[in-house]
Amino acid sequence: MNKSAIELLKQWDPFHIGSDNYDTEAADVVAALQGIDDPSQLAKVIQTVYEHSFEQWIPFENCVAISYKLIAIKFEAKCIV
């Protein structure tokens, strides 16, 4: 699950700076994903992590969209096990 989630976050590239520039942020979000099942709560974490690192604003709606995809990956992994 973690590899899929990290790959999704890298492909997201919210600041259009290249997918290889988000390793720390992706790791922080995936760590938070372990304990969060609510898309809005995860979206707030995503927004906070990325805005803190890059000092740029991300619309909350964009964060919600990616959070739904991440939670889908999480629950898909749970069903496989």
C-alpha cells in the first residue's frame, strides 16, 4: 500500500516542479494515512504538509480529491489481506 500511495502522491505534483521533489511530503502523508480514514481530515494533513514545505497554497478541494484516492488505495490493500 505504501508504495502505491507514494507513487500516487509523486504523480500528483501539485506545484508542477517534477515528481521527484516530494519524497519527504509523500512520506509524511503516507504516515498520516495509516491512522486516518476520513478524506477531509487527510486532506487537511496534505494541505498542511505541502504548504509548510513549499510555502505555497493548495486549494482544499485538490487535497480532498487526492485524499479520496489515497484512502481507496488503503482500503483496497486491506481487502487484499
